Amino acid sequence: MKVEYIQGNPDYGIKIDWKMIRKEYKKLDCPSDVYDPSTAPLESAKYFVETSERNIGKTTNWLLIGMLLNKFYGIDIQYVRQTEAMIMPKALKDLFKTILEYHYIEKITEGRYNTVVYKSRRYHYALCDDSGKIVEQCPEHFMFCCCIEKQIDLKSGYNAPRGDIIILDEFIGKYYYPSEFVHFCDLTKTIIRGRRSPIIIMLANTIDPHSMYYNELEIYDDIQQMSIGEHRLVTTYRGTKVYIEIIGAAPEKKRKNSIINQLFYGFRNPMLGSITGEGWAITNYQHIPELPDNDEDDQHLTTLCRQLYIYYNNKYVRFDIVDHYQLGQCIYVHWATRIYKDSYIMTAEERTDSRYHYKLGSGKVEKYVRKMFSLNRVYYASNDVGSFVDSYLKYIQKLP
């Protein structure tokens, strides 16, 4: 087909007929119980942030969209992971497993190819015989794999004039590396150059509602308000369009999940939320026992210090040092909306005045806070506060 360009200018990139791509995607006849990326507002946003339970088809079906873009426009999928180890052959050996099982390659290439070959960070279509021997390989690749960790190595030499679909897979990992989002943006800039046509897909299993990525994308508050099955189109302060979706399972998938959950995961543990498809993976954090219901509460809980805070993801929590009538001296953590002149604020972000201290502070404060964590003497007002602090502690582990 004839390729057209945005405003007739090749420098702006390819003008994609998304209506046609949706129609071609439907022809693949994907199962009805998996995620359908063609429902996303592809004409209206540049970032698509999509989270869900495992095994709902996010990655596979976005790869199919990319393969269709390759077929009709010569667009190369840019598949991105956090680290180099994640794009090694042994890590990606099952990436196309479902695509091969459902024979989507034969459908997309009209029978010419039936498998893929991964070599030099590039995926090529290939034809194998009944014995599994490769008898033909497409000289042009349809997907390039790279990682945020090594983005600086691509900066000067890599050129992807048709790298118009960028898929960052499993972007919420166990750790958020220092300045990871900035490095990811550096990588996308290397790929995009000056084109207007690319879209960026960010996929994750529902793990951490306090991921730094949400803050960097300016969607943190939206994510906290959203439930499974909801989606939003958000415009950032400077005008970037970000589509967010917390994908819910289709009715047939829910029925199957319900049976599997009952058989194997029927436990009252909110940490299983991302496995069962019931929401974020949230731990039950310890709470201070309720005080006796009488007029002498002041005798049961004495606040010794209200100066300690954590500042993270543009939010504050306060660490009150208290003396509890049953627990003794411990820390009680809760959301805070105000800080004061004498506040001591622990943060990994920009320190704007002398009240802000790196990570867990220094000297006696750092020693005391670490001791209380090690003794398990930190209690939380709610599970979301505990999750917030836990996310912060994981984040600072990777910092120098």
C-alpha cells in the first residue's frame, strides 16, 4: 500500500490509518477472553499505560498490532525492557510462544513464514520445515530489542526511521533505578528523533500503586483513584496525552479465573491481588492496636516526636515516635499534609532546604529509624501508607 506522511512531510513520520489496522486486527480472530488493544484511543494519545493481572494478553496482542504495522507500513517494533539481562535470548525464549501456537505469523505474512528467529537483538520472520529446520529467513527484521540500562550505547549510533511503536514491557519491576524514567525518555528520543508518528506502550502487571513511573508520568493521583476496568485519558501539565487503563478480565476470563482462584489461591492475603486479578498486590501492614475506650487515652499513648517525615512521589508521610502502653516506644506512620520549620524530612528527591535529608537521613536519626525497622517497631495508619513507605524503601536501596 502507498505510505502517506503526516502533513505530507516524511520528517513528521507515517500517517497511520488506525481504522484499517483495527480491521486487520479483527481478522486475526484473537480469543474473546484476552485483552484487545485495538479498543485504545490510538489516534488521541502518545503514551498508553496499561496494567492488569498476569496472562491477559497485553504483550502478545500489542506485538500483533506492531506486526500489522510492520506489514502495512514497514514499521519496526521497538521492544524495551529495564536491563540487558531481560533481552537476552534465554529471557525472551517464550515471548512469541502464544503467537506461534495460534499461527498468527502465517496469517500476517499470508503463509510465507511460520516462525521467528532472534539474532543480534533483532527478530526476523522465518520459515521452518516439519523437522524444525529453518529453510528461509526474512532479511529485514520486524522487531528490535533494547534496554533502558544500555540506552547511552544507542544514543549516537542507532537509527530507527520507522520505529513508530515502542513497547516498554513489565515497566513496574522490583526496583526503580535512579533516574530510570529520564533514561527511558532518552532512549525514546534516540528512536523517535523528530517524528510525530510514534506511540509508546507501557505494560505492567498490577504490583506497585506507588511506582515512581506514575509520578513521572503525572498520573499518580489518577492511578490511586482508579479501579479495575477503568480507563482515563490524561493531559499532563505541558500537554502530553497519556491513556491509562487498569484492564479488567473479560466475563469468560473472569469465570475461568474464579475457578482457578478457588482451587489454588483462595486465601485472605491481599498480596495475591496481582495473581488473582483482584487489584494491586497490597500487604497487610501492622497497625497500632486500638486504645481502650475511656477518658484516660492520654495515659495509653504518648507522642514523643512529630518532626520526622518521608517525602516521596510528591507526598508526605509523618513518622510519629510514640510510647504505647502495650508496645512501648515505636513509630506510627500516617499521611501528612503539612510540614513545619523544625521538620526533618527524609527524601531521595531534590532537597530544597536544610530540612530535607538524603534517603533515611544521617547520624542519630538514620541509626534510630533503621533500628526501629529492624526491630519491626514501625506501625501504619493504613495499608496504603505501609505500601507507600515500602515502595520508598525499595527505591532508595538502588541509590548511591
